[in-house]
Amino acid sequence: MQSLFEQIKSGMLWDFHGGVHPPSRKSQTNQKPIAQLPIPDRLYLPLRQHIGIAGQLLVKVGDKVLKGQALTSADNAMTVPIHAPTSGEVINIGPHSSAHPSALPEMTLTLAPDGLDEWRPRQPLNLNTADKLTLLNRIHDSGIAGMGGAGFPTHLKVGSSKPIDYLIINAAECEPYITADDMLMQEAATTIVKGIDILCHLLQPKAVLIAIEDDKPIAIAAMSAACNQRDNYWVRSLSTKYPSGGEKQLIQLLTGAEVPTGRRPLDIGIVMQNVGTVFAVAQAVLDDHPLISRIVTVAGDTLNQPQNVIALLGTPVVDLLNLCGFSAQPKQRVIMGGPMMGFTLPSLDVPIIKSSNCILAPTATELPAAENETDCIRCSACADACPASLLPQQLLWYSKAQDAEKLNEYNLFDCIECGACAYVCPSEIPLVQYYRVAKAELREQQQDAIKAEQAKARFDARNERLEREKLERQQRNEQLAAARAKQQQASGKASAVADALARIKAKAANKQTAPAELDKEDIIAQRELKKQQAREYQRAKQASSQAEPVAKDTSLNQDAETDPRKAAIAAAIARAKAKKQNDEESAPAKTVEVTTNQEQATADVTADAASDPRKAAIAAAIARAKAKKQKDEESAPAKTVEATTNQEQATADVTADAASDPRKAAIAAAIARAKAKKQADNQS
């Protein structure tokens, strides 16, 4: 049984599932030579013309540039620079319509050509003396990206260190109308083979397979003749079938191998490059000619001269149409790309970029617009036509339902967006459009998930850092504490805590060695100590209670010293007490008792009056009245003394009530005068 390599060498071909056979319509342009488009008045160069991110600008508005001069720098592996397609002046850097179905504005450099087409200095490389790194740098610096599909940076594909079995040159060009690669092979087969030599120098593959559909007989003959002197360069003629030019489908056709879901051809030892990309590699290495132009097929029944044109990158689409004699019709559609995978342009000032290979301007009869979408009839024609063996009907349902889990389960990202399913759909459902929207949403969700994971990783790293710093601080503190303890021990100053710990340990050791009777004695001693402390506390409490009256008298004296009125009242009280003391020595015992009560009442009233001048005046009047009454009582009988005492008590009560109010004070004084007059009348 032959090995796989022997089968491939013998020319054996395989097949892939599905596919369709639309009318090729290539005869409009494949019989005419490639035309050269004149330099346009303005070139619009998007800063990003490939998969990846845009480079950093190297020029500014007003700068003069030369043909082939780098306009951006590549500071990232997924970035390739752009170059000036001709000499001129940078007149603007800002948003401009992009070559995208949405036509959303992208940062674009606008170049005004000066008509001189003056080159910068160029330095071609010698393939025999240049090493691998030098070749890769030249390919990267020349801004070369895939020219037949998504625009993947070429230096990443051809710079792999993995062993490569097969280098496949994709020249199938299976989509209708497009003949750019066909005409390139017819006119520049020798240069293409030199580009293949450069790639083989980098990749060292076992064999090179050049795949061309059988509807390009002149290109097949040209390439076969150019490869005649190369070993293991094999040209393979494929049956015309769309989409045989798809990467995974072409690998399956030529080798019978299938690229697993989510994997790349590189993972199974295969590298694929478009024939236009190989031509650009040869120009970059051998002529130091960066990627500044490409061949574009301009076709459609609204054109008088449909043909392939070499157009500078950045050329507006309208300039290519005008070159080919464009006659617009009502509701005219202009499509960038082929009829299967292309998209309608919202504006004709959209520029040509590195991956633009076709501009179509069909009539309404030639390429009818899609009719209104109707309900799916579940005919399964889409599943039969799908070259990736997917289930388009289920993918449509889950795309509408935005069911990300099911879309991943049914391998949505294996869809190559070839449009075969939509081409055969009797319900005119734009299946590819649904898939593109769903892919964009899934990519956004994946990016959000990646950002969340990165944020979580940063959060965890921060927590780890804080914990590490905390432990480091603790270790430093422990080390400082140990150093301080060492210093204290060295100086002979043991800490109080250490001494206490030592005493506790010593006591514990003594208790462990002492007999049980010593513990009881300790308990009795502690009880006696507590009792002694309680007795001392009681004595201290009694002493403080006895000292309180003395403190009160002292506080009164201090208050009198701070206020003159209080001092006067205190002096009057002292004189009254002294006079009463003299009277009590000569009066009988009952009089002494009555006088004592009066003095007590007087003292109370006087104490109340001490805080108010009016009260002080009332107290003085009461004192004079009482003194007069006392003289009368000394000569009156005993009954009169008792009545007088009762009256004085009543007077004292009234006076106490009047002390808080001037009106009451006046009433009390009147009552006192009336009682004094009445007493005098009774005595007479």
C-alpha cells in the first residue's frame, strides 16, 4: 500500500463534503492583459489593512514622503506596516470610510501624489547569502499580509519552527468573476516560483503543491513550465467546484487530511499561502518592493471594458470603475469581493486595501438582489451544500436565539462564510449575515470573559502581594523585637515582662515541688489578706463621710469670700447667733428652746435669702422683728410666750413663701407689722 506522500506524489486527489457550481463568468476578464491604473489624485490608506492592530504613525500632516517609504511602524507581532504607494504629501490623518460591510470610519492617512513617483533607496537581498531572520524581517518590514482572504500577517505563517510536510500554494480562485490570480500566473509565473523558493528556504517542506482549478488552462501551463526545473514542486489541476479555494477544503482535496475544529493547518504540518502573497514576497526580497499595489478584477455588465487592473493601495473604487467605463444604473449596486463572499459598498470612495481582489458592478438582471426572506421550509439543501459539514438550519435558530452555548456546540466558528448555504436556500434567507452577527457577539463575549479573567488574575495577584507584604512586615517586626531583646540582655536591663514571666515560672516550679499542705496555707493567707483589705476600705469610707460636713462649711466660707453680699449675710448671721447666745444664758430653759427654734428658722430663711438681695432684705427685717418680740416675751407671762412662738412660726412660713416673690415679700411685711401692732395692744 502506498504511503500518503507517494499517493500525493502520484497526483491523487480527494474530495470534500458539499459545495456548489455557480456560473463562473470569468471570460469577461481572463482573456485581457493586466492594465495599469494611472496615479489617482488622492490615496486613502487605512492604518490597519490586515488582521491585528494598526501600527504607530511615523509621519504627520504636511510631511513629504517617497514611494515605498514606511508610514507606520510595527511594534507588535500582529502588526505590519503600511507604505506610501507613490511620492507625495500627507494632507490629512483622520476617519474615512472603511472597506467593510458596515463602512464604519477608520483612521486613514490621506496622501496627495506629486506625480513624480520617486522611490526611496532600495536594498535587494541575495537569497543565497541571506539568513532566515533577515528574510523574515524583510517580509515583515515590507508589510506583507495574506492577499487572498482575511489578511493574516505572512511573517507569522512562514516563520514557524515546527516541521512542515507540505507547502500549499492556493491558486484555485474558485469564486465567480475573479481572475486576478489567473492573470498573475499567466504573466508572472517565473517571479511566483522565485517567491516559492524563498518560502521553501524558510520552511524546508517535503513538497510544494500548487493548486489551480481546471478552468485556468493557460495558468496551469505557465506554472508547470516555471516549475519544470524544481524537484517536489507539483502543480495540481482541480475540478471546478466552489469553494475549493477554502483553506480547509483545499487541504482536504490535496492531502485527504482534515484540520480539527479549533486548530490550524500548521498543527498538522501544512502551511498555505495565496499565489498573490507569494508574488509579493518575491518582490519584497528580490527588489525591496514593499506591498503598495495589487491586481484587482473589475467586472460587471455595467462596464464597457471589464479587466484586471494593477491598482495602488488606497485608490478609491470610483477611479477603477471610471477606468473601465462605468455606466451606473438606477439602484446600482457595487460589490467589493466576489458575488458569493463579497459585500455591497455604501460609498464609492472606499479605498482598495491589501485583501481587495475584485470590484463588481453588475446589472439588476445579471446579479439580482436578494428577495424578501421567508420562513425556513426545512428542505436541508443548506446542510447538503455546506463544505464544512455543519448544520446551517440549527445554526440559524441558535443565532436568532443568541444561544452561545449551542452555537459553540454546533461549531459556528468552523463556518468559512462561503455563502453556499444562502446560494441554495429557496427561502432567500441570508444565512451568512446571521452567522456573522452571531460570531461578532460571541467574540465580544469571549473578549469580556478574557477581560474578566485578567481582572480576577490582577485581583488575586494584588491580594497575594498584600499578604506577602503583611508577612514580610511581621517578619521584620519579629526580627526588630529580637534585636531589641538582644540589646537589652547585652546591657543588663531585662524587661519587666521577662522578670514577671520568670517569677511565674519559678512559683509554678515551687508549687510543683512543695507538698499539698502548703497550698492550703496559701489559700488561708489569701483570705486573711482579703479581709484586711476590706476592713481598711470600710475605715477609709467612714473617714470620707465624716469629712463631708467640714467640706460643706469650707465651701460656704469660700462662697462668701467670692461674693460681698454673701459675706454681709454671713456676718449678720454671726452677730445674731452671738446675741442669742447671750440671751440664752439669762433666759429660762423654755425660752432657750423657743429661741433655738427661732434661730433655726432664721438661719433657714437667711440661707434662702443668701442667693438674692431681696431675700437678704426680707431676712434682715425678720431678724429685727424677732429681736423685738424676744424683748417683749421676756416681760410677758408664759402663755404669751407660747402664743408668740406660734405666731412667729406662722410668720416664718409666710416669710419663706414670700422669699421667692417680691409681692409675697410685701404682703409678709404687712402681716408682720399687723401682728406686731396687735401684740402691742394685747400687752397694754
